Amino acid sequence: MVMLQRRSLWAGLAVYGAALALTALTYPVLEASGGPGGPPLLWGTWVPIAVGLLLTWFAARRAPQQELEKRLDDVLDGHPLGRELVWLMGALVAFLAGVGAMAFVFGQIHADYFVLAVPVARLLFLFVVPVLLVDRAGFSMEGSSTGMPRLAMGVTEPWRWVGMLPVAGCLLALVLGTGERLTPVPDGVALGVFVALVVISVPEEIFFRGMVQTRLERLTDRWSGIVLTSLLFAATYALIGGYAELPRAMPTGGQHDLGLSIATYGVSGLLYGYVWACYRNMWLNILLRGGVITLVVAPSLQIVG
């Protein structure tokens, strides 16, 4: 088991190293951006994520994480984690296949409707189906009750909200990295927050962090789970490519550029995963992910100018 953990971690880190090196050589990091017209890759992704990771480590050093992990073990007790992970991977494959199929169907109705494919497929295959197959809205399919929704979203311990520090630090660094002036526009803000928090952040963070990463952590170890999940997260966005409903949030250099996707979504996934592993507070992940998406797509939504 220890050997498997080490191999998983080192293999994941090797993929990251290759992707970052390739990206740095292929795209000047001071000019390449996470989306057309977006901030430079260095200041728009790597620096804010580094700030977030550092603040998360600093804030969580003295947190009673062992007690929290014991509660999580109790929640997952009796769950067939390997079998559930297989079901989750099946749901992810269905999501990727469903995006293409739904884009075709919606495109037959109207040429512009193909962008509805990703949000509809996301809600169906990354939220509804996993909840029904794996968690059944709070109860394992094996019949044993689980307190995962209560543990992840019914957060009452003050220390588990200290994670707002890295969330705020990362978002502030991202704002400074864009070099643009914030200009609130009510309609644009409302649309951006709704899309970022509801359509994207909620189902994806619950699926990738709450379900997939949690099980990978238990089957390997903490950092192996974080790294493997973030790579899976990056690969997913590389594959959906031009179907994404927020194209400004997609990496440039080709809709299916896996290396650049790892250098952006994968690196961001490390922070999302670390915040989840330290606090098990889904609200922090939703706020962090939603904030990042909103700021990255802000210019096209007229939130900044």
C-alpha cells in the first residue's frame, strides 16, 4: 500500500513537472493567459494559487485536523470506496460523452444552443447521477447512513472557517494579477455569480473534491488523492474544450491542449483539493472556485474594465 501511494504521488508530480515545463517553454508565462485577453499565466494562475497554498498551510498548521479526519472516517465507514469510485468514473465518462451528444441535439434546435450542453450534462452526470448512485442524497447504496452532507456543509466549528483567509488571499492576488480596475455592473455581476457559483462550482466541487478526492485520499493518501484528482479535473476540461459555456475560462493554445490545461486547471485543482483536505468545508471550495471563475471571465461579463 505504501509503495502504491508513493508511486501514485510521484507519477502525478512527474506529469505536473512535464506539463509545467512544456508550458513554460511553449508559452511565455508572462504573456500566455488562461483565456483570450485574460491575465498572464504567471500572475493570473500560478502566483495566486501559490499564495492560496501558502496561506492554507499557514492557517491550518494548528487546526485539529486529526479529529476532523476521524469524523470523516466514521462517515465513510461501511462504504465500498473502490466500487463507488468506479461508479464515479463511469459518471465522468458519461458526462464527457453526454456533452458531445447534447451539443449536437441542442445545435439542431438552434445554432447557439450548443453551449447549453455542458451545464445540463454537468448537473445531470456530475451531480444528480453521482448522488443517486453513490450517496443517494445522504445514504449509501449499501444501506448505511452517512453524514457527509452534514459534515461538509453543516459547518459550525469556527476553525473550519479560517479557510476564508487563503480564499481571500488567492482572490486578492488574482485581482492584482489582472491589472484591471473593478467596475461593478449589476446585471453582469448577477449573471457571473450565478453561473460561477451554481452552474459550475457547486456540482463540480461536490463531485471532484467531495466525492472523488475524498475516496482517493482514503485509498491512497492525502497528497496522492489531491494530485490525482486535480489531474483528472484538468483532463476533463481539456476534453470538453470548445463546448465550455465560459470560453474565456479555457486555456489558450488549442481547445484540447492537455499540457496547458494541467498548467491552469490542474494547478488550480491543487489549491481546491488542499483547501478541501484541510477544512472539509464545501462552502469554502464553492466560494473559492466561484470567485476564481468570476474574476477570470470578468472582462467578458463587464465586471471589470
